[in-house]
Amino acid sequence: MKAIILAAGKGTRLRPLTYGIPKPLLPVHGKPMIDWVIRSILADSIDEIIVAVSGTSGNDMEERTLSHIHGINIDSYLKNMNYPCKVRTIPTPQRETAGDIRYILEEMNLHDGKMLVVYGDNLTQFDIKKMIDYHDRCREALGTSATVLLFEAPQNELHRFGIAKIKKSSGFDLVENFVEKPPLGQAPSNLANGGYYILELSDVFDLLPRESTKVENSVFPILAKNGKLAAFVTKLPYWIDISTIESYENANKMAHDGLIIPPPTNHKGENP
């Protein structure tokens, strides 16, 4: 099973930090963000991780150059790490989540199999093996095409997330309705997209558009309407979206205070 980490954002809201350091390499408690994310999904069933980095799209030469340098830096960092599975980068045209996933799948000539998709600016911890097992059992029982991780978000922050309303079917949770960033007071529930989902490529490949749009706006609503989107509802010890200077500083403070703990460094097949 392969995984894609979407880390192609330019990190404009984290500037001036990201003029010199690519967003995925910004350290949290001494470890680059991308390292936290990779270690959160290491499992025996994951044999390759593709990190989507910013390509050289656009007309602004300075931005194109900066994106190119950032991509090289991330690639160099990952090549010098000793992960228990293959980890490599692919530059993308930065067409939001759906467009970039479609681009990567076409570059790799992948049209079937399972794919774990992860957002590279979210820090959290949970049992990825349980999510994969739940996805498999739900697909076998109900023929679902994808599974999204959901967690309870604060009521006053629901407008920041994709929100799902769920229903029970044969003992499993299915997404009945999915709304990306609903207006204040109009969220169908308090269950938020955690930025981790598993796709069955044979079912969803043709649903992924080539143009710039989000999975949450294009694929999820269709799957939910057809009863094909499973919900893996879990409690998270923490969930941090590092997209601003304030959230980045808060993540480091929480890490230094011991409120969030980096995933373990050593895994099977990895040197101490």
C-alpha cells in the first residue's frame, strides 16, 4: 500500500520563515514537520510514501525559483533519513488536493489499489493500522470506496473544517453528508475531517479532476451521496494545523511543555 503526503503548499502565511525554510522542514521541537507526519503513518502495510512538493508552476519567476529550491531541500532531507519504507518526492503543479492527487497517480501510472492520503501540515497521532483495518472491513461488508478520519472539533471552529454527518449501516459509520467549511452555525455535526483518508483507486480515479479543486469539494460529496464514504471516527490526543506563525509557535510551545509528543524515532528496520 502506498501513501501520499500532500506538502506542496508554499506556506505564504508562515512567511518570513518560509522564505528560507520550506514549510515541511520547519522544526517542531527539533524535528521537521514532515518527519512528524511520516512517522505518524509508518505501518507494515505501507511500502512507499510519496511526498508531494511544490513544482515550478506559475508566471512569477521569483516564486517559481523559491518553489524549486524548496522542493530540492525537502528531497535532500528525505534522502538522508533512514525510514523503514521507501520515501520519495514528486513535484506537483499545485492544483489543490484533488488535482495534485490526480497528477501524482498519472505520473506513477496508478489506477487501482489502496492509497492513503495525508495532509502535510497537520500534526496528530492515532493508530493508522486500525484505520486501514476498518477501511478493509467496511469495503468488504458494504463496498465502500474511501474512508476518512473524523474527530470531534470545537463548536466555535467548525467553519474551519470539512464537516461530516454520519449514519450507521451494518455496524459501520458512513458519511451521509459532507460539507467543506460550512458557514457559522450551519455545520451538520461536529465531526471534522482530520486530513487522513484512504482511497480505492479503481473506484475514485475517474472522479478526481485534473483542474484545481479540493477532494472535499469534488470527490467526498459524490461518495457520500452514493453511500460509498466510510467514516473512521476516533479521539485524537491533539490536532494542530500549522498554517500560521501563531499556530506554529503554539505547536512548539505545546511540544516543549510535553503536551504533544513526537512519534517514536525507531521503527522496525530502522537504525537507532
